[in-house]
Amino acid sequence: MNARIEDTDLHAWLDGELPPERHAEVQAWLDEHPEDAARVRLWAADREALRARLDPVLTEPVPQRLEQIVWSHAPATIGVPWQRWAAAVAVFALGGAVGAALTWRLQTTATIATVTALTPWVQRAAVAHSVYVPEVRHPVEVDVAGKTADESRAQEEHLSRWLTKRLDVPVKLFDLRAQGFALVGGRLLPDAAGPSAQLMYQAVGDAAPGGKPARVTVYLRKPDDATPAAFRYEQNGDLGMFYWVEGRSASGGPCGYALVGALPREKLLTLAEAIYAQ
């Protein structure tokens, strides 16, 4: 496909507003242009976060104090139909201005949204991250760090084969060195309906505040039918989480992924994109 796909078409594709033929053309463009696909997934993550925060506000009635402000400044002849409509429009506009201000405020904060009611399997990924990341001596079950090149390679092959067999999905050990993170190792974990796995990566170089290098984890599981396939972002306290499901391919699947870490959203997105690309 040679013709450039504009952002308006990308937004329409994301919102499901394109006719089937045009939808297929945009899908083909995204398959061939990973940078645009990354932007669209980020839009989707922002949309879900804003919905989680703003949907309850949309269903709230206009606060009584705002209605009183409008009605107290309405003409004395408010009984005239057109003036009644004008007052109603003023109430609506005032409510819209408040909503717009709230949206702007949310979009300019460092954290798009704090979601306490996490998707269950993403919550398990967050809990597993919180349990094992602080460990010093036994952060993983199969350790690949601090060994010779041959020993690390042998351990990585063992870890990948073992987790793939237990999860019945292909478990790839992602190379995140270009993004500043090295593989520490991995472990098998229980999930609601079977086994899951956790891969741990540690920042190379400068340590985080407190003297400990930053760590992120990748939680993998065989998804159930209710798992949403969309690329999404959630935040719970200091932890940010990108999660998605990849469908069945020649190498197997499908497989659900959750990347968890106490990092800025943009940094987590960079890591998630590197994982997705591999």
C-alpha cells in the first residue's frame, strides 16, 4: 500500500467507523507500519483509561448548585418557551465546560487513570510482580543472570522449553537489552484456570532510588474466552501495566501478556512494543 493513511482514518478504524473495504485497507497499513500501529494502541490505552475515569461522571445529574446559578440569572419572564430553552442550554453548556476542564486536567497528569478494579488476571500479574520483584536472593525460579555466556544460553533454552510445555503456549524470552533491560530469569506460577509464567527483567546501569535496579515483569498465560484482546493500559498505585492478547499463529497460541513495572507509561510502552515486535 503506497497511499499514506491519515490519522483521521486511523481514529475511525479504532472506533469501528470505517466500511469493511476501507477497514481492511487500514488494517493492511497497520500490519506494514509498526510505528503507526504503536500509536493506535497507545490511543486505545488512553481511551480505556479515560473511559474508566470519566464514564461515571457522564451519568451524573447536573449539580443543583450549577442549576441554581443559571436559574438565578435567568430573565424574570422565564416562562416564555424560548427563554426556558435558553436557560436549559446554559445549564448544559456549563456542565460541558466543567467536563471539558476535567478531561484536560486528566490528560495533563503524569498518570492517565488509577484503576482499582483491575481485570482479574491483570491483578494477579500485579500481585506476582509485587511479591517477587523485591526478592534479592530468589527473585526467579530459573536464573539466567551472572553466568557465563554458554551457561546463560543453556538456562534460557531450558526455561523457554519448560514454560512452553507447562503453559501449552509458546514462551519466548524477549531481548530487551536495546531498551536497557536484561533478563534475570523466570518462574512458573498458578493462575485461576491453570499455570502461568513470569519473566523478570532488570535495568542495566544506574540503580533506582534506594540502591536497587528497576525491574519489570512479563506475565504470560493461556487466555480464556472472556479475556479482551485489545491493547490496554491500567495503573494501580505506582505500578503501570500494559496487557494484550495475541491470537493463534504458526508458532501456537493464543497467549495473554501483561507487562508490569513502576515506570512511566512511555517507558513501559517502549518495552511493550519491543515485546510485541518479537
